[in-house]
Amino acid sequence: MRRNAALFVAISLLSGFGSTTMSLVTGIWLLDLTGSASLAALAGLCVFAPQLAGPWLGGVLDRLPRLAVVVTANLLLAATLLSLLAVRAADDAWILFAVSLAYGTSYVIIEAGESALLPRALDPDRLADVNGWRGSAQEGTKLVAPLAGAGLYAWQGGHLVAVVSAAMPVLVAILYLAVRFTDAPSTPPPDRERGLRAGLAVLRREPAIHVSVALAAVAIAMTGFTTAALYQVVTVDLRLPTTFLGVLVSAQGAGSLAAGLVAGRIIARRGPTAVAVVGAVGYATACLLRCPPWWPANVAASVLAGIGLMLALVAAVTAVQTHTPQHLLGRVSATANTAMFAPLALAIPLGSAAVHLGGRATFVIAATLCLAAATVAYRRQAPTPAASPVADAMSEQAGTTGPMSTPTGPR
């Protein structure tokens, strides 16, 4: 099991490095080719858009051999990235958009597939730890990958970055094949509910899942809601250069990295719901720390924001893995990801409008929403995670289709 844990952490490191590097360089490349900042920003939308199809892509994943799908998706992604070698002029910008869309689609499939494979590769009481380590690994790459990507691009252009990024999913596919699974996947029972309805049914029926996912969704949405406010606080209220935003991003990454290393232990003791509540409260406190006109408070707020977001996210992912029947894990994981990240599409423009009230007012609104959600969740908090009666009942009705993970706590 230690071997499998190390493999999954290595997978997160490689995939995180490749995706972060390519994401940054795609925007720079488009800007250089077209001279349009708006077109460069649209590449990010192409990466995000497939999240909306997550429940349906997860349903497809549940009907196919998951390991084969994940490995194939990584290899196809590598081939797609190599198509960027054909980009030469502004007329080829469509290739960058197509690759960004492919990246987003593969991310939905691979992330859902990995969440479904983890319970078959690890002991239930190790899931929370490994989810936390994976999160730390991904956050760690964000401290290095942007500099590496920008440096490679400045040295040899986007083609070299494309080749390096294409090598990452190939290595990831090899690592997936090296994982030792504890059992052979069983044939799933016929679905009484398909696609979106099946994923939503599990989210709705199991309190540990829907409460943790809801709290993570609120906290993540508030990151988009406060983006414009953060720009205003730094440049107008604090009168600091825009480069200070880089310091804040690094501080948040450091907080997330640290939280990921200990999240598993906390979840094992307190359960995912309690940890998700702590994460939401931590992010709310970070928003309030942005209000004083003092730059050290903003640095501390970024560290705390990283801790809160990581705890909430790890809690939600682990709750899904430990409270979902094995044959539904693909669609439930994908539906949960959509529920957590889709609200960003609405939160970002709302935050851009709310900033006219002032940066600090926007942060107070965000803190209030997080605290309200945490209060409701705390009052409805289910007892400790010893076993999931809902998941057990569903498994019995389905005729016991695979190993059920016993609950422990977040990603």
C-alpha cells in the first residue's frame, strides 16, 4: 500500500507540473500570436467548460474499465499536446483553443477515474492521508511550474513547452499501470438511475457527501468572487505594485501545501464534515484578514486561505470516496467536481460587479457567506464517520458489487 501511495503522489506531481506549465504558456502564446488579452483569457474558459459535462462523462467512465480509460485519456492527451508543434502564426490559434478544450475534458475524466481507482488501491484508513498528500504535491508544483514554463517559453518558445508537457501524461500513464489493485473490478449492477440523476441521488442521500461538497463549493466560489476585490485591495487600498499579487499567490500555495500534509490525520479523527466546516471558517477568517490596510495581514490571510481551501477540498473528495458505492464512484466524483467548481462561472462576474462597493465590502460578503454555510453545516453535522448506512444499503440492494470504503474523512 505504501508503494501505491507513493505512485499516486508521483502521478499528482507529474500531472500538476504538466497542466500548470501548459496553462500558463497557452495564455502567453495566444497573447504573442494574436495580441489580444481577451483571446488569451478565453483559453482558460476552454479548460473550465468541460466541467459542466462532468456528471455525464463520469457516467460513461462507470460503464468502462476505469484503469484503461484513465491510461488511454493520458496517452490521447499527450498526442493532442504534440499537435501544438503545428502552431506557427495567428491563424493557428484555433489549435491552442482545441488543445485547451481537450485538456479540460481529459482532466474531468482522469480526475473522476483516479478518485474511483484510489479506494481499490489503498486501505480505507489511508485515503484521507493520500488525498492530502496529492493536494500538497499539486500545490507544490504551482510554486515551481510557472517559473519553469515561463523560462522554457522565453528560451525556446511554446514548442519546447508542448513537448515537455506531452511527456508528463505519458509518464503518468506508465505509473498508473504500475499500481497494484487489491481486487479485480466487478461487473456493476444495472443502473436504476443513470448519468446526472445517479450522481445527484448519491450526493443528496448521503449527508457526509453533500455537506462536505457544499462547503467546498462555497469556499471555492468565494475565491472567484473575491478575485477583483483582491486586485483592488492590493493596488488601491495598499498602494502596492501588481507584482505583490505573486507574493500572495505563493503564500496561499504554501498554506495549501502544509494543510495537505496533515489533512488526512485530522479527517481520520474528526471526519470529513467537521474538517470541511473548519476549512470554510478558515477561509472566512482569511477574507476578514484582508480588510485591515496592512500588507503583512494580507500575507497571513493568503496562508490561511490556502489552509482553509485545502481542508475543505480534501474533506469533500474523501467523503465522496468513502461514502459512495464502488460502481457509482466515477459519476459521483465527476458530479461532485462539477458542483464544487461550476459556481465559479457565476461567482467571478458577480465579484467583478460587487467590487464597486469596495474591496473590503466584497471580502466581508464572502466571509459572511462562508460562515453562514459553516454554521448550517455544523448544526446538521452527522455523527462520526464509522460506517455509511446509506452506502451500505445501496450496496446490499445492488447485490454487493465491489469493496465499499469505510468512512474516514477529505481530498
